[in-house]
Amino acid sequence: MHCVQMKRGMWSKLRNFKFSCYIIAILCTIPVPYIASSGITAITVLLLMYVSMSVSYNLLAGYLGDLSFGHATFFGIGAYTVALLTHYQVCYFQPVNILFGGILAMGFAAVIGYPFLRLKGLYFAIGTLGLSQIFRVLFKNSDFTLRSHGINIPVPLPYSIHPYYYAIVALTFGIIVAADRIVNSRLGLAFVSIRDDPDAARMVGINVTAYRILGFCISALGVGIVGGFFAYFNSYVHPEGVFSLDISFEMLLMVFFGGAGTILGPIVGAVIVLLVEEIGRAFIRQGYLLLLSLMLMVVFLVMPGGVVGTLTKQTPFINPLAQLRRKRVGSA
Amino acid sequence: MSEVEKAKITRRKYLKYGGAVVAVGVAAAAGYGIYEATKPPVKKEIVIGGTLPLTGICAMDGQRILRATELAVNRINEEGGVLGKKLRLIVYDDTMAAEKIGPLYEKLIATDKVDILITPYGAPMAFPALTVCEKYDKIMIAGFVASTSPAQRFGGKNGFFAHCMPRPTYSSFYYSIFTDMLNDFDKWNYKKEFTLDKTVASINENQLWGIEQHEIWKPMAEKQGWNMVLDEFVDITAVEFSSTLAKIKLTKPFLILAEFFFFRCVILLKQMIEQGVSAPFVVLGEAGTSYDWIDPEKGVGPVGNGIFTINLFPKDYRGGDSEYLRAKYKELYGTIPSAHEVTGYSSIEIIRDAVEKAGSLESDALRKVLLTEEFDTCFTRVKFDKEGCNTLWEPTAGQWQNNVIETVWPPKRATAKPIYPYSP
Amino acid sequence: MAWEIIAEVIVRALVEGAAYSLLAVGLTLIFGAMRVLNIAHGDLAVLGAYICYWLLVIFHIDVFIGLLFVVPLMFLIGWGVQKFIINPAVSIPQFQVQASYIITYGLALFISNQELIAWTADYRSLTVAYSYLSISVLGVTINAPRLAVLSVTVIVSALYMLFLRTRLGRAIRACTQDREAALLMGINFNKLAGFTFGISAATAAVGGMLFALTYTLYPAVGLQLTIKAVTVMIFGGIGSVGGALAAGLLLGITEALVTFVVGATYKDLVAFMLLVIILLIRPTGIVRKEFFLPK
């Protein structure tokens, strides 16, 4: 009796704690446009975009274990949906367009999900890379998407960064909460079991392919929505800019640097990588990429589970010098 | 483990999570705070800002523009500045990543308190930057942005002024200047047995400037009687042109018109020579943007002589600070400046003249001055029309002869006769 | 007349494919044996090319003779990278995949930015004395450098085939096929890993030099070369050297023919469409080999 009461109390206390963490985080982000200049706020918008993209990508790469090198495909689909809807004067209502962008991205993921998710590991990664480049070339050559001219989206003046900022704050927190919920549910458990041992998962009765397609679609939805937001924030969509390798690789970097397979990992990774880039860019004109690459290599050598993964003791620190002496080169 | 201990352990884990979140947030806030506290631009300076690709794909061009821009700013500061204030230049490296341009420009305007902006490299990067300028009502002077579509939306009274952006209504432009030159063939043809054959093979890059100029040029040329025997677009990642060159061999045009980035012109010429593809007139549009062209270590070497190219910085042009630019650049960097440097320097000249004539940094005053006054820069004389395009630029056709670019057309600007037909 | 022109196109496509094949060969060796995708492969290739460029410009040593110096140097650099950077990172098995991506991506960024500092951003050409010498072979005119590229590729592939028949080569092939069995057979993988990486880096340098000779050289081209090499590698089958060669040539020819018929703007589309189709139909590549990808 006593234990059951303790248990109920413990869970509700935990849920309250996490809830209060979220509340504190939201409260921290709300006053930013008022205390910082709108330039810094714009950088924060960029940061939050990357945070939400990384959290979505983490669902696929961290929890499901399928790395993709071409997630910018969905970013581009989301952005282009918004741009084309605005350009062809179909719909001007922003939330609807953004949501439709995300839904189209998810739809496309569902369509190509079945053939692609039979692939594993590097095959899947390169397949998605090929997909993003195919989209890039197709969109550059199609008159429907205005080829290389790019699509301009008119900006409502007078301008204030507040609506954009609060929209991305809402989106980011929505995606984080959704990801958290998914991860802590049976779905998340299924994902993790597929990542760790697909055969055992199959034996337990989990339909591995179906769950992988589902994970793929959910991550595509998140990235597509952010793409749609990007179209409005940037007011210009160009195939080279939205289907670029840079975006795909930055998502990958941020997730794994921060710690794949954790909720906080992609957030911390995005924040650290972006802050180092932006602060480096401001103070060191040209050497900041060297700094970034050194940081990536050194930190990742010592903390292969990512920053959050290692700091929360899910994976150990490794001492690279000890590794040199131990001479192990991975296992089969 | 008892329930109580388990609760403590899991609470500790969540405290760590929460602590991490708060720590990151505090660090970020501290970083921003320190940044804003240590970089307030002194209002005794006029701040000019922009982003350029200093690393990544177009690093060469971005670095050259930066060199010349810094040269201009240093010179103006040595001479006492503008309106008694010194100029300060803030340039960020944007690595040609289009998604970061918007926030970077907002940071430049709102945090670094930039007064006047310069464009990034190329129109696809300029569009987001121009949107930000429009949002904040700032003026932007173009560097190396030569497409006309930004001007249609953002130009003139909307704050964008591009002096290296020729308009077909005012003059020849990058594509049309050679067809215009050949339209006048009988006037300057000194080989009487040679006849004009209006067939052209056009190879372009599939990027915004390329397709835009092509769309303007093609109907014009066809109306003038040109027969487009080949009309190819090449992706910007391409390095192998053998199939396109094979098609040129089959169609045997009189004029080959290829408008590529500089290094692709280098590759194209080498492959043309190898495959034995030639035409009486070979135009490689950007072969004149850098004096590396006839350098065997960086370009094609002496075989590049005989190629026609657009001459963006004629060697006899004396307007503005061009003499100073040539001398100082040679002293500092050992080479002759060419197109990218010149556009960088001239944008600063325009800024200086506009601010001095307007007497203030207010956008409205600057706009009025920019729309009405005439400027003299090291690149060209400038008079903006209401869309911010330059009505006074006279592009010239050039040809590489004896390792120098000679102007060959129009006749009143010509420094040498054109050498034709082309033979490598 | 027309078939001569098509023959010219095909020959050049073969040369282009050959340059990419050579890059893919090194990559496939590492990935097969060590399960590490070396994203810095293209940048190592460019580094080798830049060193050849220096030898050419400062000491006027011909690029192919310069290779005699560059190849051992890049072998040492590759060996060092493996021992000091990659080895510690892939030590924990469950992070092997992400470690290989992140560390090599960081390495790629590092190398390309160091190149930017050392050699500036200007585009470099490897212009040798015979750069514009044309040779006519069976009615097809071909550049001397391109002929050299083709010959070097043939020679290097032959060397590879021979190497894979030696004891060391067989050990590497064994590790590619089934590492557990190889370990059980007594193959000491630690010594093998550094050597494999060294060979891969050396091959990359040769491939990079050939690319720079045929086209151009600038610091940012490394990542593009890596992407191309990975495409060819997957197309040909991971772990298969012959497959990488065949795939490179096949891709080159297909791209050339398609761009000849349809238009040059779809060139990338061809390569990636083929890649996606092969992945969907036959992921193990065009060469008939089973490849066991654990996980």
C-alpha cells in the first residue's frame, strides 16, 4: 500500500518536473525578442529551426538507427510547397501552407518509404543522398517550379520579427514535446528495439518495416514543417539553397555531436554547433571553420556518444591515448 | 533498491537534464550578452557591411571582392573619411550557404548597426539579403550581382542599386554584346574574303544569372536573324563537356557563346582544344574576369589568347579611382585587378559619393541622391534609373591578345583589332 | 562521321569514369574492411593533388614523377590518420557508424580549410609540357594527359588486382567478407587497418592528381569528389575493387550518352537515378557479390 502510493507520487512528481522544465525553457525563450536586438533574434530563429530539424532527424537517426544523408529533401519539399502555393495564388494563409508543406513531405516519405527502408546502413544513407540530389536537379529544370529563378514570397510590411520568432518557438516546442511523447511511448520502445536488434524485434512481433516507415514519415513531417517556415522567413526559395548537402550534413552533425538517441542531445548539439559557428564567424573572419572542425574531431574522439550521451553516463568517456595503446579497431 | 532510492536516482537524472538545459540557456544568453556589449559600433563611424563567400565554392571570387573593398575603405579612411567620419567594414563569411544569409543580414543591420549594405555574391544569395533590407528600409549597393530580377522587385526606390547590371534597354549586356558586335561585322571586318554566318551555339550554366540573361537574349538574337544551332544548359557541378562539344562539332556554328564561371571556362577551353572544336569566333564569357586566364599555373596559359570575352575592366579605363586601384593592388598582391575587385571597389566609391552628396545616412536622403545624381567610379560612370539599374554602363567586348585583354568593340573604345578566325 | 564523334564522347567518358573509379577503389577498400566511411577521402585526394601541384610549380617535376614522392607521403598520412584519429574513435562498436561519419566529416572540413590557407582559394591547373599534345588513336583524337589518366588507371587497377592476390590482400578481402571469421583465422586486424587506410589514401592521391590534371583544382572540390566516389562505390558493390572500376566506367559512359541525347543539364540526374535504381533493385551492386552489412 505504502509502496503503491510512493510510486504514484513518484511518477506525478517526475511528470511535473519535466513539465516544469519545459515551462522554464519556454519562459526563457519568450522574452528574447524584447531584450535582444532583432539581429540576435534572427540568429535565434535560425537556431530554433536547426533545433527542431535536429530533433525530428533524431527520431530517425538516433532512435530508429537509420541515418539518412538526404533529409534536406523534406526540407525542400516543405519550402517549395509553401512557395508554390503562394506563387500560384492558391492559398495565402501561412499556417495552412506550412502544415500542407509538412504533410506533403510526410506523404512523399510514405511513398518512397517502402522501397527505401528495405535498405540498411550506408545503402539507405546514400540512397537518401541521391534522392536529395535528384530533387535538386529536377526542380532546377522544371518550369513548374520556376527552374533556377527561385520563387519569391512577398513579405508583409511593416516588418517585425516577433511573429516569426514566436511561430518558430511554438513549432520547436511542439516538435520537442511530440518527440518526447513518441520516445517515451510504446512507439519509441519499438523504435529502440528495432535499432538494437531488428531480428529480435521481429521475433517479438514488431513489424519492422512498418515502424521504420512510420519513423521516416514522422521525421519527414517535422523537417517539412520547418522547411515551410523557412520559406516564409527567407522569402525566397531556390533549389540549390533548400536541397543542399549542407543542410543534410548539418542536421547529421548536430544530432550526433549532441548525442543521438537522447531527447536533449540534438538540442544541445544544435545549440553548441551553431553558437560556435556564429560566434566564430563574427570574431574570426575565416578561421572559424577550422575551429569548428577541430572541435568536432576532438570532442567526438573523447565523447563518442555525443555530448549529452556521455555526460548523462549513457556512454563512457574514452581516453584516445589509452585507445592508441589498446589498439582495438572495432568489432565485426 | 527501494522505491525511495529509485525516486532519488531518477530525480537526479532529471535534475541533470534540467540543469543541462538551464546551463545551456544561461551560456547562450551570456554569449549573446557579451557579444552585444562588446560590439557596439561607435556612432562616430559609418559602418558598411555584408557577407561574402570567403570559404567554400566561390572562395576565390569572394576573397578578391573583399580585398578590393578593404582597399577602398582604407583609402577613404586615409583621406579623412566621409563627412568627417571613418568608414568601418564588417564582412561575414557566408560559405555560399543560402539558408544563413537572412539571419546574418539581420544581425548586420540590427546588432552591428550597419548603415549601408553590400550584396553577397550572386543573385540567389542576394534575394534573402534584399528582403531583409526591405524589411529594415536600408540601402544596398550591389557588388557582383548582375541579374536583373532582383532589381525588378527591390530596385531603386526600394533600396537596391546595382551599377554592374546592364539592362537590354540601355546597352548591350553580357550575352548580347557579341551578337551585337557581329551584327556590325561589315563595319569592322578587315578580311574581305571572310563572310558572316549567323549561326550560334550557346552553352550556359543552369543558374539564375545564366538562365535569366539567356531568356532575354534568345528572342532578341533570333529577331536579329541569328540561328541557334545549339542551346545547351549545363549544371553548375559539371566538369566534363565532351558530349556538348561533340554536338558543336556536328553543328559547326560560326559563333560559340559560353557563359560559365571562370574555372569552368578554363576546363572548357582545354577540352575544346583537345577535341578539336573550334569556330571563327569563340566567346568564353568570364574568361576576362581574372588575369589568371593566361597563367599556366592557374588558367589555360598562352593558348587562351584569341578568346573573346567581356571586358569588364578595360586596361585604358581611367574613370574614378581606377589608376589608384591598379597601382595599389599590384603593389599589395602582385597582379592586375579584374572584374571582381573592380566591382567591390566601385561599390564603396558609390557609397562614399552618395553619402557625401546626401550629407546624411538617412535612407530617404540617400535614395534621393542615388536616384538623381551621377557618379564616377573605377568601373563605370553611373546613373541609376528608377529601378536601380545603371543607364550609363557601356560594356565592351574584349579579346585576349598577347596575354592582355584588348578592347575590340565598339570601335570608339577599341584598343586593338579583333583577331579572327580563332585557331588555338 | 557521326560514329567517330560518338566514339570520342565515349572515350572521354571512359577517362572521366576512370578518374572517379580510382577514387572509389580506395573508398571501397576501407569501407569493406573497416566499415568506416571516409568522408575525407575526396579531401585527401585533393591534398595529394595539391602536393603534386607544388612539386610541379616549385621544382618543375612532372606530375607523374611527382607521384613517386606523393604516393608514399600520402600513405604515411593515411596511416597516421587511421592510427591517431580514426582508430580511437571507432573503438566502441555501437558508435562506430556515427563516429566514422562525424570524425571524417570534421577531418574533411579541417583538410579543406587548411588547403584554403596554404594554397589560397585560386583555381589551380596542372599544366604540364604535354598538356596540349593530341594523339590520334583509331581515328579518335585524345589529349596526352587523358591518355596518361587512362593508362595510370589501368596500371593501378592491375596493381590492385595483383595486390589482392597476395597474402596481405587476401587478409583484407577476408576482413571484408566476414570479420569474425577472419579474426578467428588469426588475422591481426590492427596492423591491417593502418595499412589499408594508407593504401586508400595513396590511391586517393593518385585519383585526385588525375582529376586535377584533367579538370581543375580548388579546395572545396573535395566533398564533391567524395560524393562521386561514394556513388561509384555503391554502384559497383562495396568491397569489390573490380566492381568500383566497372561502375565508374559504366557511369561515365551512361552520363555521356544521356547528355549527348537529352541535354547536359540532366547529368547529375543520370548518376543519381542510376544509383537509386541500383539500390532499389540490387543494393549489393552491379558485380555479383554478396556483401554482409552488419546491423
